[in-house]
Amino acid sequence: MTRPLDTGHAEDFRQARDVDVLIPTRERTAALAATLAGLAAQEGVPFGVVVSDQSDGPPGWADPAVAGMVRVLRHAGHPVLLTRHLPRRGLAEHRAGLLSHSAARYVLCLDDDVWLEPATLGRLVAAIGELRCGFVGNGVHGLSYRDDLRPDSHRQFEEWAGRPEPERIRPDSPKWWRAGLHSAANLLHVTERLRLAPGQWRAYKVSWIGGCVLFDRAKLVASGGFDFWTRLPPDHQGEDAAAQLAVLERYGGAGIVPSGAYHLEVPTTVVDRRVEAWEVTLRE
């Protein structure tokens, strides 16, 4: 019989390491296990992991597969903090709570339905260290769209020639439509066309990236973090875009190819999408 799992202590976890991975989760035990398995395969970068659960029933780590991956991560030397964050006050408040647990130089906001191939985290850390911007991210591939070619969306790909510059991006700007590059498997097709050598990566211009974004934590906090949650109703989406738009305006940001992030394509847990967080923050 499996022994009880230690959830960890917040005061012990919050230390100045290189990277903390912040994972919000709710009612997704199978996907969460796969997400943690991807993290367990990362090498070369010391990191901690915070899993914050808002499930109606038992937390995700009550599932043996999730608990097993938590133990694997800890065995490899990665601290893991498991927290229950209730009552639910919305996605932005959940991310704000996760961020409060970290004192790391960088924080990876990783969704609970994204698997990372080996070397992904190391590549993102190397990129943000070289680019010195507010965030870098990997658009997620949806492999069920592997054979769905969308050339019109591919035209949104535009490389940064040097260090990313701050950009003010709004919905009425052509820059806003860069996000279409991250739908389906568009980014995978663009990357294949680039024919990058092993170990090579490129930075490109973005409006926002969903699912896998590495922030310079100090720059995220200086841009307001997710504290805008107090101005939102609990039922909203787009909190990741709202935070990234604020960081872009101050410090710049970039997408990175190749992306090692793969969307597990499980059903969304966000059923009420009437309020976009970025619509609220941009008009204030």
C-alpha cells in the first residue's frame, strides 16, 4: 500500500533558486501526471515545483500516478510544494497565489495539460538569460492537427533580429493577431521549415503565449503580476494574456522555437468565458 504523501511546507519551499515551476490544476489527474512526468525528464537546470489544486473532490496528488511523479521529482532533487487553494476566486487569483510561493529568479507558468520534451526548460532558461527580456515562452503544439496546414497563420511568424524590445500591443493592432500562430500545430510547421540545427533556437515576436511561459519573476512582479484579479469577477479567462501584455510593454518578450511544449488536448475546465481579463486591464 502506498504511504501518505508529504505535501511540503511553504516556508521551506520559498527559496532563491534558479527556477520555480507554477502549476494550477483542477480535476485533471491524468493530465497532471503527464505534465509532472515531462518535468521529471528535464535536466541541467535546478528547479522547484508548486502544484496548486482547486478540485471539488480530492486533490490531484491523491491519485497514485500523480503522487508517484511527485516522488520522482523529489528523488531527483527538485523541491515540490503541494497546496490546496480554495475557495476559487478565478484564474488570475489562482496564479497570484502560486506566484506568492516563489522567490526564484525565474518562474515557469505551466498549465496542467502540457507535456515538455527533455531539454525544453534548459533552452528557455538559456534564452531568457541571453535576451534579458521580461519573458520567453513556448507555444504549445496540438498534434491532432499535425496534418492541418494553415499557411495564412504561418505568416505571423517574425523573428527578433536582436534583443526583444518593449511593445505596446492592443486588440486594434496587427500585432495582436500574432497569437494565431499558436493555434493547432502552426508553430510546429513553421519550425520544420526553419530547419534549425541541433541546439539552435530562434526568438520571435508575440502578443501572448498560452500554456508555457518563463518569466523573469522580478519583472513580472514589477509589472503588477496577477494582482489585477481583484478587479475581475471570478468567472474569467485571458489572465495569462493580461499579465504578458503588461510585461511586454515594460520589458519586451519573445516566443522561442523550437518549442518543446505539447498540448494534451483534454477538455477545458473554464466553462464561463464571458469576461476576458485583458479587456478589463487594458481599459483601465
